[in-house]
Amino acid sequence: MTDLAEVAAPEAHPPMAHVRKVAMWVFLGSECIFFGSLLSTFLLYRTKTLDGPGAEEIFNIPFTSASSFILLMSSLTMVLAHHAHERRDSRATRIWLIGTALLGATFLAGQVFEFTEFVQEGLKISTSPFASSFYVLTGFHGAHVAVGVLMLTAMAFMSASGRLNDSEGMNVELVGLYWHFVDVVWIVLFTVVYLLQV
Amino acid sequence: MTTTQHISHPTARQYWIVGGILAVITAIEVAVVYIEGLGGWVAPILIALGAAKFTIVARWFMHLRFDKPL
């Protein structure tokens, strides 16, 4: 008779850190489907502007390029935070985490400014299918950036109080994966939603 | 170390170089939009540059280049 205890021996389990990392990748995979569906919707409606302004009239490419550059550089500061964390340099980890959060917050401020400008120029969410699909897509991305900024700030505080523990909860590597994913999504959105539409 | 599957990660200097490459690609992307005479080449160039940035971030910053496959 098979010994069930032997089959389910604890030593046969993969390390928890490994499981959590795979779980994060699975979550990011589901996020790809989420953003993929929103992007497909935008591409279907991008020419349906009705009486409202279209992409060419309203997009400010130099401004969005600067925002994109800021978010891209936040991925660099994030990987430097992870690098410092692996070297057990908690001071450098905190500095890079806070730097990343500030760059993310700057990107968000830029998005709020951009949305405000668009509304003033007549592009409200109810103006046209183009407007609704644009605001929903970029707005959800902004919400993801906001969540990331909160997680980064929390990690910086946890690091300062010595409670940043790799073996439980979120750690620098997992938050880093999330942050880089948010950046990768913006790389696609910047190209497809902005640059290819003007 | 958070996991045991890392092989050998880049140095901070290498990360800065990768960041610089990403910045240059972004600058080229923006320039392509304003360069006249590219005609039908604009979209393929922008898609190729976007794909290059995507790949660099995923492989270097998300460590897909260094992690062992499952």
C-alpha cells in the first residue's frame, strides 16, 4: 500500500519563494489578457470620433514622450533597488525604492494633467467611442501605476523599520516584477495608442 | 537572495548601460514620428523599436535572461 505521507513529503515541495514568484508570473499573464482586451477595443474604436476631436488633433507627443521616458527610467531605478537589496544594502534599497515611487508619481501627475487638458479641449469620456476606449485603457494603466507607487512606498517604510522580509508577503523582487510589467505595458501603449495614431 | 534560481546577475553599471540604450531607443521613436519622407515605413519602424524596448525590459530588468526555466 502506498504511503500517502511519503508521497506528500514536505521536502518534495518547491521552495515558497519559487512558488510566489511563479504565482506573480501567472498573475502578470492574466494582466496581459486584461490589457490585451482593452487595447483591442481601443483599436476597434480608434477612428470612431463622432463630433469630438481625434488622436491627431489632441495628442501632445512631446509631453507624452517625456512621461514615457520618466516611466522607463523608473524601471531602471527599480532594478537598481532590487540589485541593492540583493547586496543587503538597505540604505541604497530605500533610496532607489523612493526614487522609483517618485518617478511613478510624476508619471501619474503627467497623466492627470494630460486628461485635464483633453477634457478642456472637448474630449470627455462620453464624447465618442474613441474617447471612452482611450480613457478606460490609459486610466486602468494609471490605476496600476498608482497601486505600484503605494507598494513601493510601503516597501520603503518596511525597509526603514527593518521589516522587509523576503520569506513572507511581497518582497522587492515581486514588486519589481509588477513594476517592470507596468512599464512594459506602457511601452506597448505609447507605441500603439500614441505614436501610431498621429 | 530571494530565490535560488539566479545564475549571475548584471552589475549596476550594466543596468545603467541598458537604461541608456532604452532612453536612446525612446528618442529615436519620437524622432521617427517627426521625420518626413519615411512614408509607410513609420509603422514598421515604431513597432520594431517598441518590440526591442519590450524585449530588453523583460530580459534584463525582469531577469528572464538570467532565471532558469521551470
